[in-house]
Amino acid sequence: MTEQHTGCVATIVIVTKDRRDDLERALRSAIAQAGPVEVIVLDDGSSDGSADMIATDFPEVRVVRHEESRGYIVRRNEAADLARAPVIVSIDDDAEFAAPDTVARFLPVLDDPRIGAVALPHVDVLQGEHVIQQAPKGSEAYVTNCFRGTAYAVRRDLFRDLGGFRESLFHQAEEQDLCLRMLATGALVAIGRTPPIRHHASPKRDQLRAWVYGPRNDILFAWHNVPMPYLLGRLAKVSLYELLLGLRVRRPVVFARSLLAGYLHALQGWRCRRPVSRSVYRLYSDLEARGAVKLDEIAG
């Protein structure tokens, strides 16, 4: 991995909206990262003075403030155009790095040309200390099917070549959509061996929005990317799962409407369907099912 002329080895990106206190904690951990790292904040229409706080308390942080809110997917794509470094690191505004050498420890993984992104270990603090995206014990390199948006790194040039996250998804499922398209280019997602990022899951999160977009986007992920004959099975499986989940959380109508919206959107945009090859999808499905696979197994 080579540095750009700016000397930055990584750009840490944080998209925020009206979470000033959470953002302050995230920024303190970001600017503490070792090495020549830049930090960019995309303010997606905050009204709580977040941008002023950054200017006063974190003058070294580059902030781009927008009056209009367009969502974190759009803003993360925008950040890729603003970043000066060859690697983009993303955390949520309610997360924090647990150690100052987190970025420095995973960057060597991207020296391998087979690796396009890194899924970073993290903990959803309010749900306990279970580590998500954690590699098995040992020193061997492992890969997985995708990363979670609160804790990942990606090659900037690859991200931009793929067009970034699919903005029509708006909220949720953008990670697996990008990672499957990335896999189609031959680039894999490695599992980082770093201290887990601590994700504090702000109480300001809108659970209803997740339910409104989750089923819809699971349908769209399949429609855009999954080849026949696997598409039919994936759609059936996703639909059944989401309907049962809707019953479990006592929101069956919300989930049913979201599924319907997904199918309608897919039919309206059928010309945009660009599925990956069957071999790529089988590899993705295997990684998805197993969670972690040795890099040498894939290479072989």
C-alpha cells in the first residue's frame, strides 16, 4: 500500500447528525490515532451545534457541514471524494477506538493486493462484551463476506471505482451490497486483529426506520446482485425471515409493507439489475455461512 503525496496513510470518516456528546467522544479517540491520519466529519444537517464544537475543540479536524440531511450513505460516499489518504476508515459517531494504535495495527493487512477492505472487531456496549467481526485465535489471516458500517476500512480507489455505497438503499444493507460487488472484482474483506471498537448505540437511534428499510433493502440486495437460479431461493428465504421477525417484534404490517416496497422498487428498476457471476455468489454465500475463512483457502 502506498501513501499519497499528502503523507496521510488513512482518513478517518465520521458522519454525524445531532449527537454532539457522542461525537465528541468519537473524535477524541480518532485524533489520538498514531501516525499521519486525517479526520473528516460530515455533518448531515445537525442543529445541536456539532460543527461549532468541532471548530472550537478539534481545530485539526476537517468538517463539512450540510444544512440538508441526506443520510449517512450519501455522506460516506461524499467523504470518499474528500479523503486525501489511500485508505478510508469509518466509525459511527456513537463509537470510539479503544486503543490509539488501532489504525496502525490493521494497515499492514492492506499491503496484500488481494484485500480490498478490513472488517474491524467491535463491541455493541449496551448488549454486552461479545466481540463482533473477530478473527479466530491464532495468527493466520482470515476473510469474511462483509463488514459492518460502524467498524471498517476500505481502499479509497476501489470504493470509488465501484461507485461507493448504493444510495438508493438509503439506510441498511449497503455494506453487503458493496462487499459482494467488491468480491466480483476479486477483492476480499479481511478480518482485522485490533482492539475492538466500542460502539455505544446512541439512544437517539430510530429503530422504526431500521424496520422500515431493512426488509426492503434485503430484497433489493438480492435483486441487484444475486444471479439466477439462486435469486428465487434468496428472495423466498428473506421474505419468510422478515415476516416472522415482524411478528416477533409485533410490527407485522411495517415489515410486510417494507417487503412490498422492496419488490415494487425492484420491478420498477429491473433494467438496473447487474447480478454477479454464480461462482462469485457461491463464494460469498460460503463466506456468509462460515463467518470466517482462512485467506489461504480462498487463494487456493
